[in-house]
Amino acid sequence: MAKPQKQRAGKKAGKAGRVRRATRRRRTRTVRPDALNLSAPVTESKLHTMKIGDFYRPLKKPITVRIDADVLAWFKKDGRRYQSRINAALRRTMEREMKAR
């Protein structure tokens, strides 16, 4: 007879009795009401100049890529969101090559 697996503190039991880590919650920023400028006229808003394509966000697909250490360090030196900067650099290259054809 198998003994029931004890659940450790800070962990949640998943399927088939496996132990998995609890996920962290992201912190959200609270905007102070006095920081909002609600008196700005609508004509100053960017919404009237935007097009439908301005709201398009392509789907992201998780992959594994091997990148040279110095290239990765260069992207990481500016802090967080380095993966988005790598994606933006690849997108610029892709669009430049598509335009050349």
C-alpha cells in the first residue's frame, strides 16, 4: 500500500499527486485619481487618428532559441522585456527583407 504524499508548505498538489510550485501574482500599478488629466479635450486624444491596424497584436508562440551569450547580454543590459526587444529587432529585419522583394 502506498503512503499518501504529504503536501509541503507553499506548494499545491497537481494531477496524479505531483507537487507543483504556486505561481506568483503580478503586481498591478494603482493610478492615483489626481494623476489623471480628465480635463484634456477630445481633440488632443490619439484615438481619432488611429486605424484598426494600430490595435493588431500578433499571437506569440513560445519557442527555444540558442543565442550567443554576448548578444543576449547586450539585449539584457537594458533590463526587463529583453525578449520583446529581440522580437522587435527580428520583426524589423523581416519587414525590411519583405519590402526588398
